[in-house]
Amino acid sequence: MAVSESEHRSYRGGAALGRMWQWLRWEAAAIGRSARRAAAGPGPERDVVTQSLKAAGAAAAAWALTGWWWNAPMALMAPWTAVVLVQSTVYRSLRSGVQQLVVIALGTVLAAGAANLTGDTMTAMVLVLPVAVLIGNYARFGEHGLYAPTTAVFVLAYGSYSGVDILHRLFESAVGAVIGIAVNALILPPVHLRSVRDSLRRLPEECADLLHAVADGLREGYGRQEADGWHDRARHIPAVLADLRDARLWTRESYRLNPGHRLRRTGAALPPTEWDQAWERIADPLVALMRTLASTVSEESPLRRLPDAAVAQLAELLGAAGDVCAADRAFLGGRGRGARQERARALESAWSAHGLLKRQLVEQDSETATSLGGLVAQSQQLLHELAPVEGEQPAQGGRPSHGDRSSG
């Protein structure tokens, strides 16, 4: 039976609403997780709360000084400036303060000059705003370039372009900048070591959770929906790597011009950047493996579904690989020797399972061998990248040597 155009539009509208509702649920769940982590203990989420409260406090202090006590005519400029200068690092606060004061000064002077020259607000806006927007797009001003045209609009809209008004605007802005920078530098000055440690823990933790979830799913039965979900989770891991790189940059910057970093307990030394590079190499075959696994159950893919025996052996392999990642997480948690021993045993089990999986290739027809062969190759690369730096070798019959090119 033919479907009418109105029914088709209604179906598409319902599907769009369903996707929007699902997105809202995901966002609400993510916000809830962040709130629980902030309440549970120190971490990036609590750092965000701290910086937010500091920004609010700086704005309130700036208004109390300029608006409530001094009753300054341009008191609004002080909290407006202070709230945006409680940045993620003290160095960034100082740099942003200079940028913002320069931009505000340029916007104010341009607007006042045009207003005094033309004597008409509309004409002054037509002359000033194109120039102010161009100045705001100058790369050296960064995100604060936006304040050039907005300041010009405020000056012209409120008619505050006399010499006294200009001085008050700049003075109140400077007061707000000083308060914002002082609050950020003197009250719990931010040091981003926790962000690095959190990202370092998340990498092996998320890989372990994913690999264990896939192993359980393979044992219990899986379909396209489950496999696509595993692939989506694997594609999220490079985002954690990007967070780690950003966190290391933030950490280095947070020590610059920070008067309080020597008074903060930093804990154990961070792993070197070689750790990050190792997990980048681990993420690539993991994503590829999940993509191939999802393709074996996709109706559009030419890859054939795996036989039950291969699925069972792949589950053993991925479960052991997950144990390796879990041991890395435990090592970062300070378990040391015990974690290393667990890691060695798990890696040996993973290579043994891989050897059994590879032997199944010779028992398959060509189409099934194509599907299985891709997973064998990608899992071998994954285990190779998971191998310890010290070159620890599993028991005989486990990990193949570089010269072993046999398929069975």
C-alpha cells in the first residue's frame, strides 16, 4: 500500500523528535555524571565548579567596590571585565586582561571620536562598527576581540562619549581586571595536574571497559545495534587522547606566573609523553577492530558473519586484552608490582587466545576467512601495541615473532 506524503512527513517528524529526545537524555545523563563526580571528590569537574564560583565572586567584589561603594558612573564595566578574567590559568588571566583592556580602549576611543566628529549616533555607528569588527578579528586579540564592537555599541547607544565618561569606562574596566586577576592568582590558583591524571586514568579505564563489554557481548549474543555501540565507544577514545594533550598543555601553562603552585601538593610525577604516544598507537587498531566487527553483522557490508567458534575465541582474546588495560589503570593507581604481574599474565592469555583464533583461519571458506582474517590482523596489532615497553614475552605458543608470517 502506498504511503501518502503527509504520512511520510509525519514519520520523519516523529523520527526527528525521537532522536532529539534521545540526545536530551544523553545530555542529562552526562550532566548528572559530571555533577556526581564534582560532589564525590577532587577532579576536573570540581575544578570547573571552583573556577565558576571564583568568577562569580570576582564579579560581585568588583560591583561592590565600583557600584555600591564608589557609585561610579560606569560601574558595570568592572564586574563585566572581572568575570571573564578568572581564566583557567593565571598566565591566561594576565594575558586576557591586557587584551581586553586594549580592545575596550580602542572601541571606546573610536566610538567617542566618531560621535564627537559627526554629532549623530546613527552616522557614528555606520562609520565605527566596520572598523571595530575588523579590529576585533585581529588574531592577537583572540576571543576578546569581540569587545571592540560591543564596547563601541554601548558607548554610542548610551551617549557616554565625553572625556570624563571615557576615563571612567577605562578606569572601571581596569579595576575589574585587577580584581579578576587577583582572585584567580591568590584564591586557589589553578594547577591542572588533576586533569592530566584524570585523562591518563580514563584511557586504560575506558579501553578496559569497552573490551570487557565486547567480550561479554560476544559470549551472550550480539547484533548490529550492540556492535555499532561498541564502534561508537571506540571512536570516542581518540577524544580522550585529545583531552590528555590539551591537559598537558594546560598544566605547563598553569605553572607560568602562578604564585601558588609551589604551595600545592602535586603528588607523584606524571608518566612521560611516551605514554600518550603508546595509547595513540593502541587506539588505532582498537577502533579498526570494532569497525570490522560491526561490519560482520551489517546488512550493507559484504563481510560474512563469524562462526560461533571464532566468536567464542575472540571473546577470550578481547577479555584478556581488557585485563591488560585494567592492569595499566591499576598501575596508575599506585599498585605497582602487583599490577605488572597481572598485566604479564593477562597479556600471555591474550596472545594464547590469539594463536587459537588464528588457527581457525585454515578451517574457513574464503568469504568467512576474509572477515576473520581482518579481525585476526587487527587484534594482533592491538596486542603488539599493548606489549610492555620492556619487551616482556609471553609463554611459548603465545605472541608470534616478527618473522612468523604463517596464518595457522
